[in-house]
Amino acid sequence: MPQRLALTALLVADYDPAIAFFTDALGWDLAQNVDQGGGKRWVVVAPPGGAGLLLARAADPGQRAMVGKQGGGRVFLFLETDDFARDHARMTAAGVRFLEAPRREPYGTVAVFEDISGNRWDLIEKA
């Protein structure tokens, strides 16, 4: 079997608000939500047909300090769409904070948004 990236861990302050953001605001699926005891859960969200994010609740002060800063202030993750206008409108209506107006680049249509923790993402439709 060829290699593939299965999951990316994303630090969050708390599971339930993060689940709500990804499922309600972004329209993703809650793929797994398994109680592991001691307040820890295995929570995976994913866009339909896409690779998942493991929502990892920050467990100590060092991890809590990194919530929202995993990309060091740069765009950290890239959400590709087949219909930028549709998804931009739906996400905006759901309260997703876009940091700029959509723009056209040689590689496609793109706009930067923030997730619930402040991590920066590109919403992008390839040219």
C-alpha cells in the first residue's frame, strides 16, 4: 500500500466547541468521537470525502499556549473546494471569520479564514 497522510492533529481548547465549528460552520462530518476515559476523547472531523483532523484537546500549559498558533501566524491548513463561491457564502453565513476578500491568483481563487482557535486556513478553488 502506498503511503498517505491519514490524520493531522489540531490542538483545541475544548472538544465540543471545536466539533461544532467544524461540523456546523464548515459542514464537515464527525467521523469519530470516542471517550477514552479521564476526560480524553478520540475526535476526528473530516470534510466529505477528505482526510480527517484529529481534534486534540490541549492537556497542559505548554499545549494550551500553542492552541491557535500551530502555524506560527501563517496559513497552516488548506481547504480545497470545487465551488469557492458556494462554500465562501455558506461559511460566511455561518459566522466563519475571513481575514480578506476573495482574490484570484494564478493557482486559483483563495481567501484566508480563521478556525475557532485562530489558526489560519486558505479556502481555495484550484484554477
